[in-house]
Amino acid sequence: MWFEKFRSTLLGFSFTQSLYDHSLFLQRTSKGIVILLVYVDDIVVTGFDQTAIYATHQLLHSTFHMKDLGQLTYFLGLEVCYQPAGLFFNQHKYN
């Protein structure tokens, strides 16, 4: 039931659900795209339109009891490293 409410909330906010991965939602805007991925009780929101990302955060916080954990550092076994040259992903824990 929780996921269906989550899904219908996102669809009502102009997101589309991926046909290939039902936990992936996309929102196209005039400035770019917002990508939302949900896995169990973790949600990653990213994209190129910072205004739309902020609006998505506001929508989620006003509709669901959520906690923002800040900048992504780990997700599904991937470590995210922020460098001046860009983002780097690794799985050092699995070596």
C-alpha cells in the first residue's frame, strides 16, 4: 500500500514510471530531468533541474514522514566519491 501511495503521488507530480524498472521515476522539465530511484525505504533524487529537485523534496516531505540524509555516499553497495573532476563510484568494500 505504501508504494502505491508513493507511486500515485509521483505520477500526480508529472513523473513517469519506467516500464523496465518500476522503482525508477523520471520527470522531464524545461531545464532538464529529475531522476528518482526508490529501493525499499531508501530514495535517491538527482538530475539537472535543481528547482524541480527541490520541489520534489518539498512534495515528498509534505506527503510522507521522511528524513533527508544529505549528499549520497553509499547506495546498494556503491560508494559515491565527490571529486573536482566529477563523481566516482567504487565497491572497495567488496574487494
